[in-house]
Amino acid sequence: MYSTIGSDKPASPSGLKRLARRDLPTTPRVPPSRPRETESAPVARATTFTFPAISIDLLIAWLLSGFKWIVILALLGAAAGYGYAQFSKPRFTATTDLIIDPASLQVMGNDVFQSAYDQNAQLLGVESKLRVLTSGNVLRRVVVNLDLANDPEFNGRGDGLDLSFLGLAGERTTGDPVLTAIGALEKKISAWREERSFVVTLAASSQDPVKAALIADAAVSAFQTELAQAEADSASRAVTALTVRLSELKGGVAEAEDAVAVFRRDNGLEASNGELVSTTSLTLLNQQASEAQRTLTTAQALYDQLTDPTTGRANVDAVSTATMVALRTQYGLLKQDADAAATRFGPLHPTRAAAERQLTGLQQQINAEAARAVQSAKLDLDQARNAVALIETQTRNARSTVATDGQAQIQLRELERTAKARSDVYEATLARAQEIAERQQLDTTNIRLITPATPPGTRSWPPKTMVVAGAGGFGGAALAIVLILGLGLLAEFKRQRK
């Protein structure tokens, strides 16, 4: 029998089959109100949908009638949860913390990479490096270093539920085992940055707690190696580009220096100790001209002294050569002896005459010596004049050459400036290339590990067995309640449609 809303006697539960037969108690049908206009009544019955009127008592009655199904599904859910917690492979998660400092180590004064000082730029740099931490290159290094390609957990032969007790073999994978391991590892590793800091946390999961810690440490090590390798590769590309440019600069320097050498040779602009040969020669000629002029002045003074300015004859008294001094000394002694003999024996004595003859001979020798001295002075004077004239001629020629070289030097200096500019650029580029080549050997990444990974003591998934079983039981009961209420609403809707 159907029960009404006001019935005091509750309906006895008879299961989901009774719900299907619409034997559940329902609310009495309320006859629809008569339409005001008889012409529109059929249209109203055909188009109006009325949701069944449901009361709390009716819902409770439906639930009581299907209570055993609620219990059954709750027990099945709890059993399923318990089985999942017992037979699913556990997952352990190890974490490690590191600081990614955007300011690289300043190892070299003029580094290749510029440090970012803006806060937004620093955060962008950290976020970029955070993406590198879980990139394919880093994961590949981890797979190769830990040989995860041969690990059943990562090569696709041992992941998921352990169904060996049911006789079901795991699905075999095909393809590159390294790529398969990278794909599996990508799902089990994650990294994030702490808010308002440069601290990055890396989490790695595995079925083995020790393996999870090894993967976390290997990922950090591979991350540092990857960043250092990236900087080395960037420096290597810069060195390669500079090396190519160096060959071009070297050719330009050689061409400019050859142009300077050819111009010097064609215009006679040979240099010695940084000065042109023509300029040096003119300087030496000026010095020689001064010396020759002094020699000429000395020779002229000597000649004037040895000759009488009125008669042009030799001035015996001015001759002071060694021979002249000896002759004068001998003449003086002989003169004293002749005068003494004349006083003692008289002027006509033969001794006096012999002395006079000797004095005459000495006088002739003195005159001859004086003439020779004048001739020598005249010869020296002529040589000095000739030397001065020759040097003056050479000086005039040298000055003309220097004037001509001065015009050529303007072009020469332009060629030398071009050669020097190219040489400076070449030397600077060569030094920079050598610095960057040395920079490849340096690791300036400023990454510090502040919390090393340790094997976790508890699994991160699944939760505890009682929690999973309770969640399964709650889910089963909720499913049963939804089914019971749905079937009841369906039955009530069909009944009201009749």
C-alpha cells in the first residue's frame, strides 16, 4: 500500500527493486487547478513541467528503504580503499632547498655576462633558471648519471599497481629507453620558488625513499652542471666569433702596415730611432756646419796672426812652433857669443865673422820656418773654407729634402694612424678573445645548496591505510545515497506523469 505524507506508520524498506516498481510511498497527487479559460486548458497541460513535491520525510523513507545498499557499497568502498592502500606501490618524496642568486660571481673584472641589478630582472632570471631545473637537459643528465633507463620504475615496466598476484604482466614499452625514463622522471619531479625570496625547493618522488633522495641530489648537481655548461657554451660561441673576426683584423693590420712601409720606401722616409733619416742628417749637418765654422774662424785668426796685415809677409814673431822656438833659442845663444867675441877681439876678428855667418844662416832658417808656418796656416784656412762651403751645400740640399719629406709626412702620418688604429683594435680583440677563452674554464654560477635531500621517513602517497579505507567507505556510501535518491526521484516523476 502507498503511504501518505501524513501517515504515522513508516513504510517498510524492501530494497532497490521496490524503488524500481514505484512501490515507495509518495505524496498524494494534487489535482491541477482549473484554468480560467477553457480554450487554453489543453495547452497548459501539454507544456507545463512541475517538479515533484518532495518532503524530508519522503527522502528519509527512501534512504531507509535502501539502507542495506548503503552499507554494502560503503563496505565495498572501504575494501577497495584498503586494497588500493595495500597493493599500490608507495611513493616517497624527498625535497631539497637551494638558493639561486641572480648575481653571478665576479671572477673577472670585465665579464662576458652582465649582472642584473633590477629586482624584476633578477626575479625573471631566477624563474628562468627554475625552468631549467626541470628541463629536459637536466632530466637527461639525471637519467644517464643514475642509469634510470634500466630501472623498472622509470622504463615503463614496473610503474603503477602491482598486479603480479593476479597473473597480469606489465605493459611493455617500445622506443628509446632514455626518452621513456625522462618522461617518467618528468612526472615525478617538480620545483617551485618561495614567495619573495630566491630560495627554490625541488621535490623528487620514487618508490624507494633512498632513490628519491638520490634523484633530488642528482637533479641539483645536473642543474649546476647545465648552467655552467650553458655559460661555457656562450663563451665558446663568443670566442669563435672573435676568432673569425681576428683573422679579418689581422689581414687589415698587415695591409695597413705594408702601406706605411711602401710609402716610406717610395718617398725616402726611412726612420732611425723614431726620426726620419733626412731630419737626422740635417741635424748632423747643422752640427758639422757649426764645427766647421768654428774651425774656419780659428784658421782665419791664426793666418791673420802669422801674416803682416800691411805687407802680407810672414810675421816671424807670431810663429811659435817647436822648430821656431829651437831656432830662436839657438840664434839667441849664438848672438850672445858673437857679441862677446866682438867685444873681446874686436869686430874684425875672424871669430866674429864666423859667428855672423852662423847668425845669417839661423836667420834664414827662422824665415823659412815662418814661411812654412804661414803656408800651413793658409792651407788650413783654405780647407776650412772648403769644408764650410761643402757643408752649407749639403745643408741646403738636406733642408730641401726635409721640406719635401714634410709634405710626404702628412700622408705618412695618416697611414700610420690608420695602421695604429687597426692594430689597437686587433690587440684589444685578441686580448678579449683570450680572456673569454679563459672564462670558459670558470664556473661563476652562484647556486648554494642549503638543505640537502634526505630519505623521507614516511610515504607521500597513498595516505595511511585507515584514511584510504575510510575515504573508500565514505565514497561508496555517498554513491549509494545518490543512486537511491536518484531512483526515488525518477519513480516519483514517472508516477506523477500518469
